[in-house]
Amino acid sequence: MKIPQASSLTTTLDRDAFPANSPSSESDNPQVEPSTDLCLLDKTWTISPAVSSPARNLKPWPARNRVVENAQEVWTELTLFLDPWKIKKHLVKSDVGNQCRLLLPTKTAMVHILPYLPAHESALLDQGQGIYVKVFDLDTELTHRLVLKRWITRSYVFIGNWHKEFVNSRNLREGDEIGLFWDQYTSRLIFRVLSRANALQNLN
């Protein structure tokens, strides 16, 4: 018995299974030429009319309002970033008078100064003793040393060279606004005169 070769057998099977001129081959698997045209909606897509996109219910936001809103948001963020003055005070007569001290409210000192002090310095304050605190004047770029002390009333005061190196040297007056904040990297207070009382009066 003669056995057909493998190559001829394969050719025979392919020709019998997939006839070249089969009438159903083109109808069952039509060759569709892909389109290269860009479109937002193909008319052949099926869209159910019962489904509504939430985006269709959104009203357009006028460009003018969007710009104003964005400007307000940016302005707010910049204000928070550029305004580090945690302690602000309009100086009163006793701050610039002969008492030679700057009075700080208890809560202000406890929130914005005491947490940054070493434990042994906080203990000294609790005992009624004074501690030295470095204060850097951002306007003059000079570093000063003031004495921070807690009174019996639990208010905190800066004494020492406050009158000489700040009131006199910076010509501070009643109604002037000063700002302070603690710089954690240099372990000192930063000082600046934020506004002058006479300048505000001139504006009014």
C-alpha cells in the first residue's frame, strides 16, 4: 500500500477544508476597509436614548466668572504663603512708654513661642525666671537679645533691651503694628514693623 507524502496530504486537506471559491467565505467574513477619518461620533454606534450623561445637565461656566474665581483662589493661597506673621500687635502706650516692656497675651505666647523652647527654658519660665530669646529684625538685619518672662498674671513680656533697641532705635509709636514669628531653623523670633500709625492716619 502506497502512503501519500506529508506535504501532498496537507495540501489536499487545506484545499478540501477551505475551498478557494467557496460562496459563503466572502459573505460570512466580509473584508471591511478601516477608516482613517477622525470623528467625535460614528453614526453606526448604538446609543440608548434612555441613558443620559451627567455632563449634559451641567450648564456652561462663563469664562469671565472662571477667571475671577481662579484669581481669587490663587490670591488666597499666595496670601497664606506670604503672610508668616503669627503674632501681630498694634502697640499700645505701655509698649512704647517708660515701662520698657512689650506685653504679649498668654495664649499668643503659649501657641507661637513656648512650643519651640527647650524643656529647661520652659521650666525656668514656670519658675518665674527670665530666659534670653534672640530676635532678628528683618528690616535692619540685626539680631538682638531680649528677655522673655512670665508675670504673675500669666501674661508674657519682653524686657531688657526692648525699649533701647526697638522702641528708640526703630522709632516705634503707639498704634504702630509689629509682626513676629518663630523661625524653627535658626531658633529665633523674626521681627518686622508691618505698618505705621501715622501712615494710616494720612490715608484717612
